[in-house]
Amino acid sequence: MIRRIMFCLVLVCITAFAAFGQTSAIRDYVGMISQTFHPDIVSFMQGFQEELFRLGHGAAARSIDHFLKGDSGTGFVYVAADGKNYMITNYHVISQAHSLSVTFEKTDGEQSKFSDLAIVAADEELDIAILTFAGGQNPFRQGLAFLNRAVQEGDDVYSAGFPGLGTVMIWQLGRGMVSNASVRLPDADNPGKTFGPFIQHTAQVDPGNSGGPLLVQTQGVPTGFAVAGINTLSARFRQAANYSIPINRVQAFLDAALRPKTGTDLEGLNSRIDSFIEGIDDAKAVYPHINKFLSNACTGENAEYALSDMIDKAPRSVRNDIFQTFANSPVEGMSLAVAWTIENAMRSRSGKIAAAKNTVVAIDDNNYAVSLNVNDKIVESEWTNEYGIWRIRTFGDFAAGDKSLIKKKAAQRETDARLHADPSVQIGGGLALYLDRDPVKLNRDLGFAMDLIIRGTWAGWGMHINVAKEFFQVDGTFGAYVPIIAGPVAFTPFANFGIGFQVLTNVEVFDPLYENETFLLFFAFPFQTGFQFTTAAVPGLYFQFAYRHNIIIDFMESKKGTKAPKDENLLIFSLGYAF
């Protein structure tokens, strides 16, 4: 009896050590995938935080700190029959990368890192990417085995990867079960359609697990675990509903991607161009569609100018959408800004985009010059094969990586700042020339006028004062101001109206019947139109010309024989300063 008990204890210990050895071995083939971004993006982002804070987009600004540390995910080793080593991960883990590395970590904390991984192939629809080690290295004799059967509901499964704890990636092996062996998910971008299938399971999947393997304990394979799928999604507002790409779909992609290729995929290029053209023929915003076709290089080289252009020109709804995306993923936000700049440049004044393919000419096997007819104008673009996906490298003059556009934009912003064409406050004064020669007007020819205006984006609220001999008028005004900037000068047409009052102190001249009155008081309803002229040569100083028409209403009780005041017209010439 004692021998039997001892035998069982020994067997349990052996099983426990074997299980520990197996899970430990899994870590040898599952690594942290880290990406760095295009150098132009990193350089720009380091100086962009202040601008975002100034514009009131604090969340987007703070996201840059995390962004500059680089994004991470998980991948696992696959060794082909010929011994070639690959890393398999999700497409979205590497989609924004300029360079990639993978780090493996043992249980004692020892790490081994491989840099400059190359992307062999990727499929954004399947969300799969295949990477190779730099310089043709093959550091592994074996990788994780693939499960040779379909999983069943109720099967025990394990998730392996490096989810984040704060900004630190930490190894995690999670356990769960298959809750749906084959599920198709609703496509948010295409109502009524689905995509998949996926394996739904309850093993832990947190941010950072993306691209890691879903494992099933299997006898007779290295590590004792086989890959049943790639963890790729986790449902929001659902408890323990995580999704993996089934291994049969992964294997089919590998077979196609690693098969030797001959010639150029010209058919695939033309299909991508046709899909691009079809999606931009829409009166609604199409920049999310354009974004799907931009290469990482196109985003990196044009993001700085595009964000500046978007801030200056895009409607508020577009700016909010892009900055909200930026807060979650700065590179994705920058890519959307480049896409919006392309859309804005293509739209005609009527808002129409009509495009057709003109010519497709090879530069080399991986790059083609594509000429498009957009609204009856030829737009040149370059398309590149970015790890198996045809994408836009340059588009017209507005997304061609032209750094001079940034300098021109910066120079124009400096000029605009010196122009003060859109100030917060302006104050001015000058001469008022009265056009009416009626004796009732006391023969006023000249007076003094002064304005104090609080300006908004297109509107202004303020106070206007007119003073002449034995005459005083004050009124509150509201109006519209439309700055028109032409290089170093700006013209601002405006129109306003108001309500106020006039005071006449020379009562006897006005009418003898008022000889016992100290002053006369009238309502005034002024309407005014004119323009302001400013120049960057003298920042803040402006010249203003205005025509003003006052409608006068008798405020006091009329007396028999009183000469009721008439409406009056005047020209105002003034100088002022805008803050």
C-alpha cells in the first residue's frame, strides 16, 4: 500500500515537472514583436505635442509619449520543411512598422533579441503576417507544431504571449476552453455582412497578445503543444469572448505566400487600382477608404504637412474624427490626415470626384507609375508592392514627400500670424464724414469715430462711438467678418448692424420749441459695411473704410411743429490695431 502511494506521488511529480518543462519550452518559440516607426514620423511627433495641447487635444498629445516607445505584439516561430525560419503574427501588429524586432525571454529573465526582421508577406483581410530573420538567419531548428485537426467545442486551449502591464510586456500563459469552434463575426464596415470564421474561446487575450498562438496540448510534438490558431480579437462588452484565426486558414496563407513566384502581380495591381477608384466616387467623406491604400512610407513622408493642412482646412467633424483616432493610434491618425489631404485636393469645387485609370507603367517589379484622370486632370501616382500588398507610394504633388511644402506652410503661418487678419480684439479710431447737408443735422461735416470689437472666427461683437460738434452717438454692434488672405496682405470685408442712441445738445438750433430742453435723445439703428486692410509688414495695424447708414427714431414726445430728424449717411476712415 505504501509503495503504491509513493509510486503515485512520484508520478505526480514527474507529470508536474514535465508540464513545467513543456510550458517553459513554449516560451522559447513565442516572442515579443516590437515595431519602430518611420524616422520622419518620429521626428515630427517629438515636436507635435505642444501644437496638440495648444489646440485643446490633450488626449491626443499625451498618447505621443506611449507612441514614441513603440508598439508591441506577439509572434511565434514557424520552421518550414526546408529549414527556413519565420515568425508568424497578426498583420495589425506590424502594419505601421518601419523596422521590426523580436525578443524571446526565458523564465530566468534572460532575453535574446533579433532585429531588422523583414516582412515576407501579409494579408490585411486575414490579419496575418509572415516575417523572416535578418541576413537569412535560421536560429531555430524547430518551431511550434501545427494542430492537424479542427478544434471541438469544449476543448481546453491555451493562449501564449506578452500582454502589457502598463508599458511593460510580460509573459502570460492563459487557459480556457473553446466556446464556439467556428463563428463568423458581423462586419462593422459592411452592415449585413460577416467575416471569419474564427475560433471563439475563453483563454485570456489582452492587448499585446495579438499575433500569439492559441495552443492545444498534443502528444508527440515538440513542447507538447500544437498551434490551433492565431489570437487576433477580443470582444468588447462580452465576458471571455476571444477570437483566433483557425490554423487551416493560416496554413493555406503560408502555402500561397511561400510558394515561389514568377513575374509581377500586375493583375493584383490593377485590381487594387480599380478598387481605389471605385471607393472615391462618393459625395461623402472618402478619406477612410483612401487610408487603406497608403503605404507606410507615404504616411511617414507626408504626415507633417498633411496634419498642418488638415488643421487649417478640414471641417470640425473631420478634425475631431482624426484627432480621436490619433489619441488611440498616432500613426493611424497621421495616415488619415494624409488621406484627407489627398481627398481634399481631388475634390472639385462642386465636391465631385470623378476618376479613371489612364496608364500603368512599370518602374521595376515592385513599383509602378500610375496615371489617373481625376476631374479631367491628370494626376500622377506611384504604387509600391509593400510586403505583398499594392499601396500608394506618392500621389500628385500633395502627397509626394515634398518637404518644401512644410517650409511654405510654416512661412505662411508666420505671415498669417503677423497679418492679424483673424484677431481676438481690435480697437480703432478715425474721421467720420457726414454726407447729409440738411440744417436739421446741424451742418455736421466731420466727426470722430471709434470702434472696440471682440472678434470670433467669422463674427464680431462690439461698441461704436461717433462724436461731433454738439452731438454724441453710441451703439452696440454685431456683424460678420470674412478675412481674405493674399500672401503678405489681407482684406477683410465686413457688415454689421446695431442699436444705440444719439444725443443732441444744441437744442435751439435743432428746433426752437425745444428751447427749454437741455438735450434731445433719439434711438439709432445703424447699418454698416466696409473692409479692413492689413499687412504683415506692420503687424496688427489695420486701415478701415466703412459706409454707415443710421435710421433715427424720435425717442421723446413730438411737439407741434417739431422737425423730426432724418436718417443719415456717413463715411468712416479709421486706423486701428488688432490683437
